[in-house]
Amino acid sequence: MSVSRYDVAIIGGGVIGCAAAYFLARAGVARLCVIEPDPTYANAATPVATGGCRRLFGRPENIRMSQFSIEFFKEFGAHMAVEGSFPDVQWKEGGYLFVVTPGHEKVLEANFRTQQSLGVKVELLDRAQIAARYPWMRCDDLALGVLSPEDGWLDPNTVLQGFRKKAQSLGAEFVRERVVNLYTSGTRVSQVEVSSGARIGADAFVNAAGCWAASIAKLVGMELPVNPMRRFEHYVEISERLPPMPLIKDPDRLVIRPEGPGYSVGLVASGEPRGFNFDADPHYFEEVVWPACASRIPSFESLKLRREWAGLYDECELDGNMILGNWPGRLDNFHVACGFSGHGLMHAPAVGRALAELITKGRYETLDLSRMGYRRVVENVPYAETGIL
Ligand SMILES: Cc1cc2nc3c(=O)[nH]c(=O)nc-3n(C[C@H](O)[C@H](O)[C@H](O)COP(=O)(O)OP(=O)(O)OC[C@H]3O[C@@H](n4cnc5c(N)ncnc54)[C@H](O)[C@@H]3O)c2cc1C
């Protein structure tokens, strides 16, 4: 049986695995591999993401991760330059606007204060101010909004490919295989077996397999409360030309942002049955998304649906936050990075940096993310994100 050996082996080459590979290579890890079965990323979450990047969270860790990551994205081309080619993530600093109905002001205000205390440029807007600024939006049911004008969106696939190519140029090897089994020795994972039957040994492993991460961790007894949750994205056009708008998240969890000549819209259904379902559902758009769009912005009444697709959130059922790091004392060299619940793209640079610190230094150096660790799962102590409205 053939066994290849690496310092670090990363399972899953989506944006999280590729970002980890980049930061590990930068940190001097020489023998590094990313095990990814599908270079087309047909079912991966990364290429189908909306691309939104926001500092509008309630937990300081999430805000700080966004602060680092957004600045990183703004310099992405320079960071990821390979042989004179500078990937352009098409960063659009359109801003993020969260609006809430009466009764929800307190959460928004508390988050606003946390965001401000961490140096985020945010504005609190009452109903009259929202109406004055966005006269094309229905505001009569709203109580309050918070605008983060320096947030924005970008192209997810360019981020993915940028990290991947740069990591490769720094020596990371991409192995086109699927992990099918793990082998342990004491409190360490020693090898993984891949679909061809070959084995890969490493000093440390990262489980960055997104929606598939829980089934991989289960092979070594690590239960992750992470399930696939289908989420639709729709591209629509309207006949009217509205002024430039931020990404708007409304009380129905409707998200609308400009995209080219039209708009990218989505509405997260938290009750969606969990599982690997990639099918589109035309009824959902007609019955839920369209009415919600038209109700918030009347010009969307006559929209034209041009394209729609489905992808999967790796939803953390415990608290909607990522699970990051090892299982201390039980699986010391096996680091998970999953459960991103819709925020993995915007946090990928910070997560990659964090994993590189954990693996090469044994601790967080720049940003302490211990509260995002597996301990809270074992102890069943959720660390919920109050910024998700
Ligand atoms: C519709 C939609 C909109 C979104 N919008 C946003 C947004 O606006 N902003 C944001 O930040 N996030 C957003 N997200 C979430 C974001 O896309 C994810 O959090 C992020 O892409 C997760 O990256 P990942 O690398 O963990 O997972 P993935 O991109 O899914 O990559 C996991 C990889 O693991 C591989 N794999 C699976 N099984 C194995 C195995 N056995 N062995 C080896 N490899 C394996 C898969 O092939 C896959 O390529 C959105 C998600 C969806 C679905």
C-alpha cells in the first residue's frame, strides 16, 4: 500500500481549504497537500455564494474576522499574484443595510455598539432616515436600520481560484482524491485513506470538507452538529433603474443586492429540511421570494427571473457559528473548520490565518478564536451569533 507523507494534509479544497493552504504555506509549512476530489467544484458551496462580506455581526470574533478578511480581500490581487497575474475579486463597496421591525431594535442597537467599539464605521438610522435615504423602499413596517457603508461583495470563484493557484505556487500539492477513511494512533490521526486505496500520512490534518465535514469527523468519533441546508440564489432584473443601493437584509431574511444590470436576491428558509438536495424549486421563488421582494421594494413587482440555483450551507445547528480547531486530548492534530452557516466566504482569510497559527504555533496569535472551538459542542454551550436577523 502506498503512503505519501506531508507535514499537513487538508481535506477539502473549497475556499476554506485553499485559504488554509495559502496561510500554512506562507507560515513555512513545506510539505502540504489539499485533498479535493472535484476541481470543478460542482457541489461545493464556495462558487455559488452571494459574495457578501459584512462587519455587521454581534460577536466580536465575527466582527474582527470580517475586519481582517475584508482588508485582505481589498489587497487580494497583490497577495495572490502569481507570475504577473493579479486576480481581481471585483470588490464592490456598496455597503450593508440591516433593517428591523418594532421589537427588534435592542439587538440591532446592542450590535451597533459592539461594532462601533471595535472601530467599525456604522450608522444607526430610524424609520424616517431610512425612508429619506431609500425612498424606493417600503419602510412603514420598519423601526430601525444599521448601515455599514464600507461592507460589500465580491466574486467568490475568483477568491477560491486565487487562493488555490497561489497556494500551489507556494508548493501546496492538490491531490484529486476523496477521503474515505481515517486512521488514529493514540490521540492523533495518523493517516487518511483515499478512494483509490492509497494512504496519506501527515503530522496534522485539517477537515475543511464543508457539508461533508461532519461525516468525515464521525469516522473518528467526533460528532459535529453540522448539516447541509439548501439555500437558493436568484438573479432578477427589473425595468426601473433604481439608484445604487447597499446589500439590504430585511426582517423576512430577504437579501437583495445589485449585480450587474440586475439584482441578486435570496431568502434563507431556516426550516428547510436538512440533506444533500441541490434541486431548484420554482415554487419557492414564486410563492416566497418574489412576494417578499415586491413587498419591500415595489419596483420588484414586475421583476423578471433570469437565473436561479441552489447551494448548501454547512449549517451549525448548535448556534450558527463556525467550529474551529481540534478536540483537545482526544484528537490533538485533527483540526476542523466547518459549520460556517452562510459566512465561510467572508471569513476565509481569517480562518486560514487562524488554522496556520494553530498548526504551526500551537495557539492563536493574532485573534483569539477559542470560543469558536469544539469545546462548546462537547459541553453543549452555544455561542450564538445575535447579528443574524
Ligand atoms: C447560496 C449560498 C450563498 C452564500 N452566500 C454567502 C455570502 O454571501 N457570504 C459568505 O461569506 N458566505 C456565503 N455562503 C457560504 C459560503 O459559500 C460557505 O460558507 C463557504 O464557501 C464554505 O467553504 P468550504 O471550503 O468550507 O466549503 P465548500 O466550498 O463546500 O468546499 C468543501 C470541499 O470539500 C470537498 N470534499 C467533500 N467531501 C470530501 C472528501 N471526502 N474528501 C476530500 N474532500 C471532500 C468538496 O468537494 C468541496 O470542494 C453562501 C452559501 C450558499 C450555498
